[in-house]
Amino acid sequence: MASEDRIKQLYQEQLGRPANPTQSLADSGVSSVDAVAFIKVVGDEFNVTIPAEEVAKFSNLGDLIAYVDSHSG
């Protein structure tokens, strides 16, 4: 899955830590400001709008990957 690989790469580039799709962003020590910035970068990269109410439903990076996969062309 190309989007998963790219999102993991963006995670490492933007947040400076290894991406673990099953770990929550909160548990990874990422600040909420950094998490919001990262999600914006992902949305821009895949040309997908990710509303805040959807982001609130994500329990981990894997949920973000699944959202992008289901909403990108």
C-alpha cells in the first residue's frame, strides 16, 4: 500500500520518530500542535480534506492511513 509507506515516511520526516501504525499519537509523545501540523501535511500530500471531527475519531496512525486510502483518488 503506497499511501501507508508515504504516510510513514512523512511521519518520520515531520515528527522525527519512527512510525508505528498501531500506536496512538498521544502515546508516541507527539504534541497536539505537531499532530495537527502532520495531519495537514498528509492531507495536502494526498489532496484529501481531513476534518477535525474525523481526526478526533482516529485512535492511531493506522486509522489516518485508512481514512486517506478511502478518501483519496
